[in-house]
Amino acid sequence: MNTIDDRFIAAVWDESIVPTLERYIRIPNKSPMFDVDWRANGHMFEAAQLLADWATNAGVEDLVHEIVEIDDRTPVWFGEVPGSSADAPTVLLYGHYDKQPEFSGWHDGLGPWTPVLRDGRLYGRGGADDGYALFGSLTAIAAVQRASLPLPRCVLLIEGCEESGSFDLPAYLDHLAARIGTPELVICLDAECGDYEHLWLSTSLRGMLIGTLTVKVLEQGVHSGAASGIVPSSFRLLRALLDRIENSTTGRMIDALHVPIDNATRTEAANLVQALGSTVIDRYPWSGKTAPVTSDLVELVLNNTWRPTLSVTGISGAPSVDNAGNTLRPETSARLSIRLPPTMDAKRADDIVKSTLEANPPQGATVSFRSDGGQAGWAAPPLTDALAQAFDRAASETFGRPARYMGMGGTIPFLKMLADQFPAAQYMVTGVLGPNSNAHGPNEFLDIRTGKRVTSCVARVLAQL
């Protein structure tokens, strides 16, 4: 045949991948950060075994695979497929199978653990982020073999800790180092896409710093009428502390957390805006007349991909509004999620945030910032001309138009780990997380047509190496 058969890929998706993803979505295998009893609950093992069972029958010639476990760490699925020749380059294909928690706000008839197929999209937690990665990767390899095209040596690694910062992954990279070898290309299927009509390649990812800021003013709650005006509010002091690292009017974080942004990055952001237009902002479910932080779309893209930002993702120490009494509470804690520029040193950022928040506590309150540890971002090395041409050919044959490039606002710790370990590697970082796909939130979906096309692109890139 000697050409990639898109009909074969589509048939595998329709007849095998989608039904298996429906089973996968039903498994509540939340990442260990969100399920501390993951081992006892067994969901992670069930999900890993589902991947292994499907891989056994995926029709990939000479595939050797296993579920690998080290101590009490989340298991990984690891596979190897030999190349067409002894000197074939090595490609590492990556994904993860752990999931974010349920979240609220799912539409009627939808839910995190209830797969629903509607209008060509599969709804449910984890299908797009990132359950499809193993299925898409193996199907791409099978398509190359079926076409009798040259195949590089393929190593596949699907981890179970990505949504918790991949803290288990370094141990597995060390344990499997000899079997992984030295990849010339890393393919990661855990990224965003700007729309569903192009192949999008990610050029950068922000880092992440997560921690809990706590302000304590009393040993126990007291009557608000008796204490207010004398005892400071822990919530007010917490607000004041957050102002130390973020301007509450503009959202800009302190200069110490910023990095220079070069002209090439600014040009890429401008090209992205030219391609997507108002989709840059229309992709979000805005409430009422809420407006973006600026009307300049290029600056919004740079904010999201190369500048630090703060999100308060949780608050404790306060009852629900329906159960709130007239009590001046003893303490307030806020869960902080700080996104870091791709090239910002995560340890340095951790030190800056901690020292800034804890220095000179307002009114002598007890203040602590407990960090979970920072995760470094990633910036792709310059593409070789050959690989850039391979991306364009694959995209043109599959999507009917050349590849496009974008930075990402999220974090994939694996990529920085690999960049440090294999500095000469090239990268194909792509995915199916397009407008409104809403990974981590309610109504997450996988656009099946995009999944098929991304799989076809991966197959074509593998064949062109």
C-alpha cells in the first residue's frame, strides 16, 4: 500500500477506541493528589489494566509491553516496538491515564464518570486528557506497519501521576533508562489545539507552583460583634498578603516572577491571533458581561503562555454561606495555583513567593505558605527543517492545511524532565484539547474527528523519520 490508510485509522477509532474510552471514562481513577487512598481503592490499577488489555489486541506487530510498578508509586504502562532497521531512530511517545477530580457544573445528562457520545464528541472525565494517548499512539504505529512504511523504534510511556505533577515519574525514567535509550523525537499527545481544523504543535508550556497560604489570628472563633474592630479579620489579612504578589486591579504579578519575552515569541502570538481571531476569548464560558483583562488579543495570549498568573483554587476555614454564623473566624487558608513562565526556575519562584508572603506578617498574625513544590515549564528547541517539513506534510495530507504553532498555558512536567535528560531531542507536542473541550472542568469532551486526524498525523510523522 505504502500510504497511511486514514480509513483504517477511522475504523479503529469507531470500532475499538471509542468503546474502550467509554469504559475508561467510567473508572474514577483520580490522580493521587485527589485520591490519597488510590492504592486501596484500586481504580488506578483497573485503568492501567484496561490499557494493557487493549494494547495486547491492538494489532501492533512485535509490541512488547507491561505494567511497571516501583514500590508504592502509581504504575506506568510501558511498551516497545522495534524499528524497521537496526539503525532506526528512537521515538518516545508519551501520555497519562490519571484524571482530575469530578468538579461541579456538568450539564444535564453529563457527568465525569458517565460517557456520553453526542454530535461526534465523547463527554466524560479523562477521555481527551489524556486517555486517548495510548490508543492513538498504537493505532498510528499499526497504520505505519500496515502500509509497509519504514518505522522508527518506538518506546511508549503512559504514566499515572501527571495530574499531580508527575512526582512518581523521575523514578520510572531512571528505572527504564536503558530500555528507553536516547530518543531523537518525543511525541506528547497531551496538549491543546487552537481549533479543530489544523494540526497544532505546542512550542512552550508554563511551569506551576502550588501551595497553601494560611493566616491565623485567633486560637478559636469568637462573636463577630464582640471582636470586630479589635481583632483583624484573617480574610482581610490574606487579601493584603495576596496583593504582595499580584496586583488585584490588573492581575499582574510581581516583576521577580517574570522573564523576558523575545520577538520570535511575540510574532508567534501575533500569528496565533491572526489565525484564531476572537476564538482566543470566545472559547471560554463567560458569565454575564465579564470582560478579559485587556482588549489586546496578543497581550492576552502572552499573558496565558509566557507570563506568571495567580488562581485561588480553594479556600478553607470558612463555612458555606448557608451555614455562616456571626463569628469572627480564627483563620483562613487559600489554595494558590501560580503558573510560571516557561523558562522560570521553579525553585527560585518557590523561594520568592514564600519569602514575600511570610515576611513581616501584617499585625503580627501567624502566616505560613506551605508549597507542594514547583514544576518547571518547558520551551521547545528550534525545529530542524526536516521535522518542520514533516509536520507540514502530515498536516496538509490530513487537515488540508499546514501545521500551526502555539504556546500553552498549562504544565506537562514530563517535557522538562525529558529536555534535561535528552537535550538533543526534538518534540511533537500536540493534542485534542480545543475550544470548549474543558479539561479539568465540567463537560470535558474529546472531539473524535480531531482524535482520528491527530492519529493520522502521528502516523505520517513516524513514517517520514
